[in-house]
Amino acid sequence: MDSQLIIPKESKADLASTWKIYKSQWKTFIALTGFLVLAYVIYAIIDTVLSLLGLVPISLTEYTDYEYIGVGAFLVSAVIRTPIYLVYTVVTALLSVLFMVIPALYFKNQEIITWKVPYKILFKNFKRYFLAGILWSVCVTLGFLLCIVPGIVISFVGPAYLNKIACSDMPIIDAFKSSFQAVFKSPNLWSYIGMQVLAGLIYIIPTICTCGLGSIVTLPMLSIYSQHLAYNKGIIN
């Protein structure tokens, strides 16, 4: 592997280094995007087939308006659709996490992550990723329900938490507590948060301006930058 393609984790996290890392692994990120699209297509096909068979209402309006379709039909529809939607949600959530796992592995191993590697790790450690995702989702959801601010605070822990889940054998609860302490006890806390917010804004603007298509590039770059910045600021060591 060409060592010139490897950006050391100790180097400065900026747009130039982020772009170089993305270019070295763009096929890996494109493949991941493709799997997410495939998951949605499969889900949409299954839902459409169920609708055409008359097992569930075909329109969202009919599905949500139980007075229109009848309480019985509404309940049957909910029973059939809910497990399918839950499976789809879990699959897409785990695939989405890989956007951050790829740069985490890149910086840990100091090597280009080929497209097959993230899925092998995911299948091998499925239970760990699944439980870690549940813990994270519960904490963030509760945080946003409690006046939003706690949810925002917890979200800054994400890159460090995911790095510990992907790159260590630390127990899930310990990984969360350790990540929280690493972020909020860091002497670089405010500069870290400030740069994360700025990176988020830079991600949002082109994504909105391109009607979401820009996220094919901007989401991987945001994930790369978040991991690199965490190393730069001593959040991950």
C-alpha cells in the first residue's frame, strides 16, 4: 500500500487532509452508500408488495387515518408493517455507523480500508454494535426529550464513543463513560466543540444546496474530519 496515501492521525485535521483521506477510500464510502440505497429499495419493494396484496393500505394517508380504513385494518397493517420497519431501521442504523467506523479503523491501523472490511467487522461484532447502538440511541433520545440541550451535549461524545466501540474491546458502558469523560474533561473541550459545530455547518450547507445528493461526499468527509479532530484534540489517544 502506498504510504503516501496514509495521513498520520497526529497531523493537522483540516479540509485538505480530509479530502486526501476521502479520495483514498472513496470506493469504500460509495459502496456503503450503495448498500444503504439497496436497503431502502428492498424495504420499499416489500411494503409495496404487501400493499398490492391488500395486506396493508397502499398510501401513507390511509395508513395513518384509521377511521378511513377501519380500526381492524389499521391494527393488522401496524402488526405487519412494524417488524419490517424495525428490521429496516436496525439495518440502516448499523450501516450508517460504518461511515464513522471506516475512518476510525483507518487512523487506528494506518491503512486504507477496503470496501469489504467494515462489513466483516460488523458481522463479527454484531452484538456489540447492536447493543452499543441501543445505548447511544436511548441516551440521545432522552437527552433531546429533556429540553434538547442534553441531547446536543451527548452528541459531541459520538466520535470518541464509536472509536472505542470499533477499535477496542472495552465494555460498552465503560466505553460510553470513558468517552464522556474524555470529551468533557479535555483541556481542548471548547475548541473541539467549536470545530465540530463548524464542520457540521459546512456539511449541512452543500447537502441542502444539492437536495441531499452532496451528502454522498460530505457525510464521509464529516466522519473523517470528526475522527481526525478527536485525535488532534487529545479526545482519542
